[in-house]
Amino acid sequence: MALMLIAWLVRYSVLAENGINPKIEKAIVDFAAFPTTVHTFFRSNGTTDVRYLPDTTTKAGLHCFVDTAQIPKGYLLISTFKDNKELEIKLLDLRKNIFVKKWHVNPDTILHYDLHSQLNRNNIRLFHPLLLKDSSLICNTDYFLFKINKDSKIVWVNKSFFHHSIEYANDSSVWACETMANKKADYKLSSKDTLINSAISLVNTNTGKIEFEKTIYEILNQNGYAYLLAIGPFERDAFHLNEIYPALKDGKYWKKGDLLISLRQKSAVLLYRPSTNKILWLQMGPWGNQHCSTFLNDESIMVFGNDVVRNDRYIGFLHKHNNIYTYNFKNNVTDTPYSKMMQMLRPRTFTEGRCTVLPNNDILLDESDRGRVYIFDQNKLKLTYCDRIDSKHIRILSWVRYVPN
């Protein structure tokens, strides 16, 4: 009888439109998920730290496979953690293979600002740190955005929900992905099925205050693309904003200030002009569940396709590995010029991952879910990097960024 009652409570919590007290509901679902917690613990060789990645083969540190003159001058900005779980961001000189600067953040400092109790010492990650001219950093925890100075001291904290990418807009602001939790839902299917208000947000780097924000649904609806919400069954995170990449100069098909926006759940990338609130271009696929869309040259863009198929229980690959796509606006052609290297490296990051074009036209690939970084051209691998913990684990990487010399 007791088991039947618990099973009914779980079913009611998951399916009922007018649920019970949210705190009780969460406790019930957490209790039902306890076997999963135990299973995860043993699968991870006795560690519950989600940032430990099983790996016994990848060589630790940075390894070059070509003369260093073929490696672009510059640095990798790497967000990880130390063995004592202190959070660490470090700047690695690519040619000299030395760390020239490190920042450290105490996990207790982060937990102090976690008003929603979503973080713990085994899952804190500092995502996509952005280095400013004064050696300060801006990054997010997947729950809030903050800035530290060159001495790792907190400058400001914006407690709105921020996640995924952070990109330079100008000397006083950055573009960041936000979830507007305090805004009335843009779309409501039922009392429980309300659309998450994913939004593009322009944040002042000096104060942390939001200068501009607009939800993805508003952008799509006002440009005749509301039907994207009707593709497939309704889900609260229907768009899953994961990248806002600004044009820092004019191209042949965009202007400075235009934005490339990646919507994972719809496998859609769009070119948006905030100044006029116009979507200039939108394409769904052939990339699938992508992360990271960037400007490649003055007429093309590049997209990192995770190329996964997923539901609530399983996730798998469309083509056995991730892929890098390019799209040319001039001839309306989508291509995969790095297919040879993708087949050789077989990167398989499910829910994260990034690629960046470097000054010498090499590609920097961050295989985030597997803790590995590569630099290559269309024909050969030039460099690898990983952060090893012990003989069985490497550290997860929270979105590595290339920093010019």
C-alpha cells in the first residue's frame, strides 16, 4: 500500500496540472530518483562530482604535433577547478605552453549568491569566461552572471538567470543569454506548461546592469516565426537559447551590431538586427541541436553541430560524431569543409561544445563534454589539450575561449 501511495504521488506530481506544494513535490520526485543517484555514483567510479570525466587515455596538458610557428600566437582561457575543488580560470600561452595568469574563486563565495539552491560543491562551473582589457573576467554559473577583477575579487553580481555564452559587444557591454524568470510567460499552454522566457541580454561590464533585453519568442513572433513553437510537442524550453554572437564589423550580408542567435531545440540559427527588430535570415539544419554559431568571414558563418537525437531518456548521434558546418550567404550553400578532421577526431560532445576560427584560419574545437581541446586545419591535427585529474579522470572544461596575442 505504501509503495502504491508513493507511486501515485510521483505520478500526480509529474502529470497533474494543479500540483501539490512545490517543495513537497520536489521532495517526492527527488526521493523517487534516489536509485538513479546511486547508479550514477557507481558508474563514475565512486565520485559524485559531475565535473570528473572518465578517461584513461588522453595525454595530460598541451601537446603540439607541428612546429610551434604553425600555432597561432595567443592564449587559451580555461575554466576548471583545482584538486581541492577551488574554482580556477587560467590563461595558457599556446606557443610557450605556460600559464601566464590564474584567477581563483572560492566555491563558498559562489554558493553565497545561489539564491535558488541549484549549486553544490560537486557541480559548480564557471562558464565561458570573458577576459577584459584590465584582466578582469565576466562569467556565469548557469544561474547568475558576475565579474571578478584581476585579483579574483568580486566586482558585481547580477542575480538574474544567465547561462551559456558570453560575448563581447563593445568596450562597455557584453551579450549574454538570460532567462527572464520574473516576466509573465510569453506563451502558456496550461497552468504547468508555460514557455521559458529565454532572452538576449546586453549587460554593462562596469555595473552588471542590463541595458537591453528581449525574449526569443517576442523576436520570433514579431517577425512571423511564431510557428516554430508549434514544431513538435510543446516543451517549456522550446527554443533553448545557447549562443548570441555579435558582428563586430560590417560584412557583405550583415552590419556591425547584428547578432547570430542559436536555438538548439529547433536546430535553428538566425541573423537578427536589434536596431530594427528584424530577422534577416533563419535556417533550420542541416546542423542538429547545435551549439555555437560564429561569423567566419565577410559572407559566411560557421556552426558547431552536436548532431544529436534525444528524448527524455536517451541521446544519440545522427552521424556518429559532431560536425562543423559553414553557410555562405552569397550562394546559399551549406558545406562541411572539416569533415575529414571530424571523421578522424570523432568528437562526441552531447550537450555542449564550441568551435572558433583562429587568425590563421585554423579551427579551435572545444569538446566540452569530454574535456578535450583541439586545434587543426582541414587536413591535419596541430594541437591537443586536456586537464587530467588522475589516471582515471580528466576535468570537464567549461567552454574554452581563444584570446588573441
